[in-house]
Amino acid sequence: MFPTHADYTYPFGVPRTYFDPARVALIPLYPDYIADYHVHFLRYIYYMCYLNAEGSYPSEMTYEELEIMLNDKVNSRCKPRIKKILIAEAPNVPATYFYNSTVPFIGISPFTTAVRTCLFPGRMFINQVDFLMACAAEGFLLLDLFPYAIYGGYSNTGANPYRNACKSAFCGIPYAYPINIINTLNSLICCIDDDLSLAFALIRFGNPILSDAACVTAITTWLAINGKTLVPIGAVDIIRPMPIAGASNYLRVVGQAGPLGPSAGLLAAAGF
């Protein structure tokens, strides 16, 4: 939950990966990531799982204060509030980061719009804090596959470097990325409900992950070891009952060809 500098920079040193020097030059430095992104994520976790999604939102809590509270295992008040996990791809810019509670409400964005339409149809939000508090009460968690922005375009999304980067960021295979989804889930285990909806926001990384035996085994094993059941019931790589034009054949991949975010309708079908 508290990545070190070495954790954050590890993928950039892996030879022949998607993160070549031309792209790395534009990726936020570790201190910027902590200040602009991760502190906002930790505030959300603290509000949802330690404050039970009640009371005032901790927009002013510092990284150091959060580290003390979230690492206090003896007096932990962690509650299994997380019920719906959507895996996205990366932070964008601080002003539009999903968990940034200090900015005006991001009412229209590829992710906010779909989440709001699926979870809160017809509901209006006055600011970003109001929206995040509602998401927390719903047990919703957006997890970024990569904790850094990826630059360089996606013209090579079919190439091995990108596919391998996605798989490594999910389960640490084929490259042992310290920051990966499985490790993040382990760090949040006390916060996760036994009945869990899980989905991948975009086809470009959802399909490579769910078509990879190592990735599927990793998440299936994690679910079994921790006594978690997927909602709707079925394997993580369950096939969609009825094909949908432009959508993945995997039920738990909720993006469609074209848009840069998930589909509200596909999110609903995946248990959200």
C-alpha cells in the first residue's frame, strides 16, 4: 500500500519492455506520484475502510498521517467494505485523477461518467468529495494497473512489450513488477468483502490479461486462498453469454472498441 522508490521505478529498468527511455522521460517522478496521486488514493481507502464511509472526508490528511493510521495493525479498524473493483490503466494528470478530492467535480470523463451512470443513475453530485463519498459507500474501488502515466501512444498495443507490461503489472509475470494488482489486493485484504465483483476497464489490457494462463491462475489462486467469491458467479475469465458488437468476449472486460473508458451497461453486466 506504501510503495517505495525502488518499487515505483523497477519496471523502467527492465530491458526490452514497453517502458523505453523515450517514454520514461515524461513519467512523473516518485515524489510527484506520492504527492499528486497516491496520497489521494490512501485518503479514499482510509475513508471507506477505516472510517466506514461515514463522517467527513479526510481531504487534508497528510501522507505521513495516513501511513501511521493504515499501518497500525494493533488498533486497526479496517472493515471489508470493498465489493466492486474496476481495474483501469493509469493516472492521467493530477487535475483529472479519479481520487483527487481537491478539484471540482469531474462530472464528464471516460471513467467518471460510466461509474456514475452504472452505480448512481440519475443522481447529481455537487463536488468531487460528494462523488467519492458515494463511491466509497457503494464499496467501489478503481485500481490502476500502472501507477504511472504511459506515454508514447498505442499503435503497438498488439506488440509483446505492451502485453507483457500489462501482465507483469497484473500479477508480476513475466517480469516481477513489485507494484502489481495481486500485491495491491494483498495489501488491502482486510478491506475486501468475501463477495467481490471484478472487471477490467479496457479491452486493450483486459483481453491480454484474461487470455494469459499465468494471470488467470494468479487471480484464481488469490480468490481461493482468501475465500473470495466472484459476482456474478463464474471463473474470472468467464465468456460473455451473448456476444456484443465491439465488446470483449470476456464478461469481466467492460470496455468497448473506440471509447477510452468502460461501458456503464457492461459494468452492470459484470456485477457492478
